Amino acid sequence: MSYENLSPEQMRYLKRIKSRKRSIVIMRIMLFVVFLAVWETAAALKWIDPFIFSSPGRIAATLSRLYTDGSLWTHVVTTLLETVAGFLLGTIAGVLIAVVLWSSETFSKVLEPYLVVANALPKIALGPVFIVWLGAGPFAIITVALTISLIVTVLEVYTGFKQTDCEKVRLVQSFGANRGQILTKVVLPSSFPIIMNSLKVNVGLSWVGVIVGEFLVSKAGLGYLIVYGGQVFQLDLVMASVVILSILAAFMYFGVQMLEKKIAKRY
């Protein structure tokens, strides 16, 4: 961005914005550092039981041990691949189903009550059923993640389609646009914020689905480490797995945000 043609007032305004953003980042980092310091201090001084609540130092030692024995990347990659697969399948299938519902009002009215019931149904309860159907493996885990995110995506995206400005639709129809052109030129662009919000929601839902699936049946993955650590009372292992999950989920969320910004620049 060129600043040559900006007035002094505009320059001062941009500097204030940059300064505010910098301050927010610094405060976020300081808050995180203070939290870790208080946690470590409380554990060292026995204000909290380090065996139950762990501590940053113990978590770091556990991560170092997992990295040294070579099992860390195995568990991380296993969970990450399952989550990405469930996320992509849930998002793509959800958008496609929403398009089908938008294309046929009769079809959407027939399926709408079933979608509402499916959304209210606790999908996690179907995990054992998927394991019996698909076997004790990654396919069952991915299916659990897919099931949790799919219905939410369909309902959110379809609602966004229905909220498209009718005047814009009539305008392009007056120029002879067909159904496909209305979808690609009007409906999808106007529903872009809702679709991206659905992607952000799906990040969390996909992680939940995969971890629940790994709780039920898995031989590797972060969910497996959490279950194993709880069973043998290695709570440092549990907390270390939770930390890794938080970092991976944050990276996925920020990745969706970056995708949103890149696509938004084209409109």
C-alpha cells in the first residue's frame, strides 16, 4: 500500500490502527505468559497438586519424551489426517446437499423435519453403531466426525441460501439467467459469509468428532493418548495431548480465516 498520497490525518489514523493491533498482540502474549507462570508457580509451591493439575514444565517434559521415542508425530499425524478428512467431507457434502435443497422447494420441505430431528439427535451416540458397521478403524472415526459436522453445515448454508435478497434474484432473472447462473452469480456470493462461518464451526466439530471416535476405538492418535493417560493416571500425558489439540485446532481455524480473506478480496 502506498502512503505517498495520504493526508497527515489519514497517516495518523493508520498509525493508530497499527499501534492498537500491536498492543492487542502484545497483551495476548503477556496474558499467556502470565498464565503459564502462575500455573508453574502454583504447582511448584504446592498450591495445586501437580499430579492432578500437571504444570507447564511437566507437560514440556512429556512432549519431549514423546518426541524422543518417535511416537509424537505418529499420534499427531493420525488425528490430524482424520480431522482434515472429516472436515473436508462434512463441508463439501453439506454445501452440496444445501444446493440440492435450494434447487427444489418441494424436496427441501420434505426433508426439513428430518434434518431438524437429525440435528437434535446426539450423533456421538451413533459412534458404536458406526464401529460395528465400518469396523474398528479410521473410517469409523472419520464417519463420526462427518456425521457431527454434516447436518450443521446443511442447515446453516441452506438458511443462508434462503436469505438471499429476492430483488437481486429477480434482477438476474429479468436478464434471462438460469438456475445455475442464479446460484453461482447471486446466491453463493451473497451467502459467502455464512459459508465461511460454517467452515469455522466445522473446525471445532470435526475435532470433537475425531477425538470422540478415538475415545471409542483407536490404536493411535491424540484421543488414544488422552484415554490411555487417564487409564494409567498419567495426567501429564493427558494435558500434553490437550495442548497439542489446542494448537492444531487454532492453526486450522486461522487457516480458514486466511482462506476467507483471500476469497473476500475477489469480491
